[in-house]
Amino acid sequence: MIEARDLVKRYGRTVAVDGLSFDVRPGTVTGFLGPNGSGKSTTMRMFIGLDRPDGGDARIGGRPYSGLGWPLREVGALLEAKSFQPGRSAWAHLTALAASNGIPRRRVEEVLAMVGLEQAAGQRAGTFSLGMAQRLGIATALLGDPGVLLLDEPVNGLDPEGIRWLRMLLRSLAAEGRTVFVSGHLISEMALTADDLIVVGQGRLLA
């Protein structure tokens, strides 16, 4: 379960998130829909502790992210496609994360296969296309086999086949009872992907 309670975030005089409250239930794909600049990314950053709320609470499983014992094994997040060291291979990137989070190395092979990067595992991640970088980011989010997933506009850079693959992956993960929270600004794609919708605009809950 993901819970937002009266979340507020300001940057100077700009209110990026304004009293936002909602719940994201397990077992469904919940779409977080709104135009660019509506506060979606800021809200997701607050859930995983990259931004501190100026008011309200952001909780995962009833606790703030900072209170999780093994965060990567409880919450998988993709907020930026190229959040990796570009000189490292995909294999090295995932292996280092696995070692630092007590995750078996075999899981690296599993997630590389899940996202279709097994043939590119030894390639430097800095040479990846945006679509390949998105796949590596999704592999990183899945590495700890978490029960909660937060993915910020994960279809960016994916070709039509990749978008269909991601749609099926998200649905299968939700069917396993996981909490899947995915943001986007394309209504047509959300209509094909999400079971539930949270719609925001100018940092406020609309529907």
C-alpha cells in the first residue's frame, strides 16, 4: 500500500504539490495521470526520500521510506532513465546494487532476461539508447523482487513493441499482488495499462 496524506512541496514561491492525498492499493496497476509540471515526479520523489515534504506524509506499507530495513528489496523505483554510471556495464551496475542490498547474484541474470537485455549485459550503459536505458532502469527497480513499484513515465523512449511488453509486465506484476504505481501524461496509454487512475493538475488532486 502507498499512502499520501496532505502532501505539500514548495520550491521557493512555487507550490509543486498542494495538499495531495490518495491511496494506491496492491494487486492493481494504478496510473498517476497529469500533464508535465503537475507534480507527479515530485510526489514520487517524496515517496522514496529524494525530496522532503514541506507538509503531510508519504508512506509505503505504513512507514516512511527511511524506515524500511532493505529499501531495494521492498520498493523498486524508476524515476530517471539514465541514473547509472555510464562507464559501467549493465551487468556491473546491477551486480553492485545486488551486493550492497544482500540480493543473490542470480537475480541479476533473471532481471536482465525479464527486460530483454541479456545480450547487452556486457555493454557500457552509457552507450545505451533511451529505450535500452529505460529497460535497465526497470531491471534495477525489479532487482530486489519488491512488493511495491514506482515508475515515472517508463514508456519514454520505448518503441511500440517495448510499450506493449511493458504493459504486459506491469499487469503480470500486479496480478502477483504487488502495488504498481506508474505515472504518465498520455491518456490513451493509461487507458490500456491502468486499472485505477489518480489524476492531478498543478499539484492538486483532480479525480
